[in-house]
Amino acid sequence: MRTAFRNGAARAAWVMAACLPLTAGAAPSIADFAADTDFVSPAISPDGNLVALVTRVENTRVLVVLDAVKRERRGLMAAISDTFEISWCTFKTNDRLLCGLRGTQFEAGQPYPVSRLVAIDTSGKAKPKVLVQNSDKGVSQYQDRIADWQINDPRHVLIELTDEYSVFPTVQALDIYTGLASVVQRARSPILGWTTDRAGVVRFGAGFDNNKATYITRDSAEDNWRTLAKWDLGEGDFEAIGFGPTPGTLLVNSSHNGREAIFEMDLNEKSSRQLLFSDTEVDVGGPIYWPADRRIVGFNYDNEMPRRMVFDAEAKGIFDAIDAVLPNSVNYVIDSSSNGRKLLIASTRDSRPNDYHVLDLDEKKMTRVASANPALANAQLASMKPVKIKAPDGTLLPGYLTLPVGSNGKKVPMIVYPHGGPHVRDHWGFDEMVQFFASRGYAVLQVNYRGSTGYGYEWFDAGLQNWGTVMVDDITAATRWAIAEGIADPAHTSIVGWSYGGYAALMSAVREPDLYRCSVSIAGVSDLKALANDDSRFYGGRKTMNRILGTDSDELKAGSPLRNAEKIKVPVLLVHGDDDIQVLVEHTKRMAHALSGAKKKHELVIIKDGNHSLSRFEWRQTLLTKLEAFLAANN
């Protein structure tokens, strides 16, 4: 294979650049890092001639289409409207692009997530059409949940919709031109989500009520539903992934030697399972879907570095060829033409934002079409390396260390950056926040503390009801390790976190008042009891939070930074968007009030209309500006 970079005309026509790339060695600006929020993953048309993506054009986020035949780009619609912004786009036909928009609505003063589904004429000649909002099913909170793309039907997709009185969705066949819909599968309590087989037939449902999780299945569209499995909530035996290559089988993840592994399960006999793939060290992660026909071809997993296991011979051969052309990168096939001969590739490294390429299998040619952040594409960024950190009890904590470019790794000012969730994990790869810190001269330490996902059930369970103890203790152990190893300058080590990470930054300042120079909480939790109450407004939220946090009032109080503000000695920066759905802004406002009452040095920044991830350029620019100044003054 050869790349298309030798063809200057093709490159000029295809490469999107919101601003000129930096020369190697130049320090990226705050605006350069904030631009990382502008890009939304692209899609390729069924004929392979169009690529759609969201990018910034003249200070506005716009959905554009790149036309390989006409060698032009066309603006299709603004990517932001009021609280709504495009979160994904996929071609249904060459002339019809479907995009999901996520936004916020308020009820009784509380923010709730909502979504819309928009159909867009790729020629740009017709106005975008909201497909569901104005119909009799417009009360559905989420309107962009595609259950099946019906690849052999050019007019319809299957979509899950609820009404205002129920959380249990119906599946409807939606006409992407008219917005008319007809019921394919009626709602059934307690089913919260439906899965289709490889022929596009609704064959599996999963959900839960207050006590039980329930899985149901059927053999065909004409057959009756039967219960496949039922168990106490939180004690599941398996989780469905999708239908396998063998008729009548479901791919599921379930326990194998204490870790999540992939099994093929006979739907007619639940006890009949064949182990498909497992790893001795980590959980197997999400499936790899082949975009041409949406079949599952393998699975991702992640020990120190991202890995893949591909069991489909055709897909494996293509992945091997891609890796040969794009070495030293993690490469994903994210979309394709309908015949599977043109593939849209995402390629990433730790020190470079995603690059996107179109691979033409017939022409044996790969063409670069876009960078997720042109401002950083050629910048000299820092490398991330895996580390193993020994906790006081001897447990090895996996993590990542990023040193500033040119650093010798000795007594470097450090940012400890615990991940959010908390029940997710950090991965090796490009992280714009990590790179921002490193570009300002800080080493960055991340740790997958106990309670993180990916390392087996015992590791995960150790974090349950231990938010402010076990998990924070592991973060402390990681910090002390970096100091003991001579990497971190103990006089210039601070902690910054987002969401749970923001909570951990505050709780670390409570429990280790002399370890850090300052603490930064971005959209962080401050009161565990309040968090449990907040989440009770969602279906199943109270029961989930009781399992995660526990119900002991004294322990919840002891584990809440809000209730322990007087123990904090270091300066604190609090940043929060006031339209945050996941962690309500009141957590930060009340924390600021508590710090004021305790006469503790702090700064409060409330970002108007900002969401939990501060996903717009202007919100992220405000965050980074405040963060840079605060760390410079206090670390």
C-alpha cells in the first residue's frame, strides 16, 4: 500500500485545517488545546465519496462534508443550537446523513439530558429535518437511539422511543425522509434496551426493576418472547454484547478466572457457553464492529497498552495491513462504504491527536483526510509511559507517567491527575488535558486505583463504598511513589481532577493536607449523600448509588469534602458548568461556601451554560485559562 501524501493536490483538497499547524517545538496556546473540543468523529458515505465531520470554521462549529469527486467541502448545518450540539453522525444513504444531537432541558429546576435525531441532505440544498420531535412520539427524552440501521432498507432505521409516562422503549421503524414511524416491538416492562440480530430482527431485550435484572429472547419475529435469565440486581451472571457469527448464538461477557471474558452462548440453552477469548491480566473490553455490515469481528482490551483480538479472518488481514502502513499507532476502523472497499481509519498515538484516513482497498491507497485537532497535529508533545506503583500493602497499582518534553525526569513539578468515573480507567493514548499540563512544564501522573474497571472483579469491588478511603489511599500511594523515586518535586506537587477526580482532589487535600501544594476540582462531587439524592431522579439511580456509596450516614459524611473543609490547608480552585447533569453545580457552590466559612483560600469559577465535560471551545478556553494561572501561582 502507499499513502496519498505524495499527491499535493489531493492533500490540499482533503485535509481539513481549522488553523495552521504549529512548527515543531513551539508551545501550543490555550486556544490550541481548547480546539480539541471542536471535532466530532467523522463518517463515510455508502459510495465512499463523502466524508462528513464537525470542525471549526471561522469561529463556528459546523458540520461539513468533504466531496472526493468534486474536490470541495460543503457546510451543512451549525453543530450547536441552543443547548444542543452534534454528538455523532452516520450516513444512511449517499444523500442522507443522520446526526444525533445531545442537549439539556430543565424540569423543576433540575437539568436532564435529552437528544434529537436530525436528517440532513448531503447536497446542502434542503434544510435539516428533526425526525421525531414534532411527531406524536415527540415526548421521548432520547430520540437518537438507533437500534438497527436496516442496511438493506434505504428508507428506514429502527429506533427506540419512550413516552412521557414510561422509561421502557418501543422499537419503531422510522422513515428517514418523512419522520413517520410504525411500531415494530412494543414496550415491555422491565426491558430498557433491545438488540437486533444480524438480519435486523429484534431478538433480545434487557432491563431491570427494583429487584431483578431480566433478559428475554425469541427465535424469530413471529415467535413469542421467553425469559432467558433473571437474577438479583447487581449480581448478574453475564452481560449481552450482540449476536454472534453462528445462528442462534449470543456473544456475552461473563466471569472467567475473576475477569470479564467473552463467551458464545446458545440461546436455546443458557448453560451451554463456549469461551471465545480471555486475558490472564485484564478484563476483555468492548466489541469491534465491522462497519460495512455491523458484524462483530473481535474485541478490544487494554493491559498497559491498547490491544485487539480479531477472530474474523478478513478483518484481521485488513487490520494487519493498516498497522503496517501506520506503525507505532493505535488504529481503528470506524466506518466504511457499503461494499466495504473504502474504510475510514482513526489513528492515534500518545503524543498526537487522532488522524483520519480513507483506505481504498481496490486502489491500495490510503489518504489522510483530517486531524481531530490540526492546531496540535505537528506540535512537539510529550510521551506517555506505563508505570507500576507499589502500594503500602504490596499491591502493584497500574498507571501512566507523562514527562514534559526535554525533561530528565528528576524533581519535576508534578500534577497528579486521577480519572473520573470512578468506575472507569485511564488508558494509554492522547489526552489533551495531560498534554496541556506537560506543555506547561509539569509531569503528569495517572493511576488506575482500586475501584477502576478493567482489572477484574476483585479490583473493582475493592472500590465499592470506599470512595474516600481505598481509592484516595491508592492515589496518595502513587503520589508518594513519584516523590520517593525522585520524579516529582515534593515542593511543587499538586492534584487536579474532573468529576470523581475532582472529588478525589478535594478529598486528598482533606486527608493529606501537607502532601499537595494546591487542589483543583473540575465538576467535582463534594457531598456523597447529596450525590445519592441527586441520582435518585433517574430510573434505578438510588439503588445503584446505594451499592456504590453505601448508606451509612456517618461514613458518607466522613467521605464528603464539604463536611471536612476545615481540614484543607492548601489553595483550592473550583470550576463547574452550571448546566452539568452528571454532577449538579450545587456541589461546587456549596463547597465554595464551606471553604469561605472555614476561611480557606480558594477560587470559584462557574461557567455559564457549561455541561459536565465543558465540551465547547469557549468553555474549555475559560477552564484552561483559569487553570494555567492558578497552577502558576500556587504549585
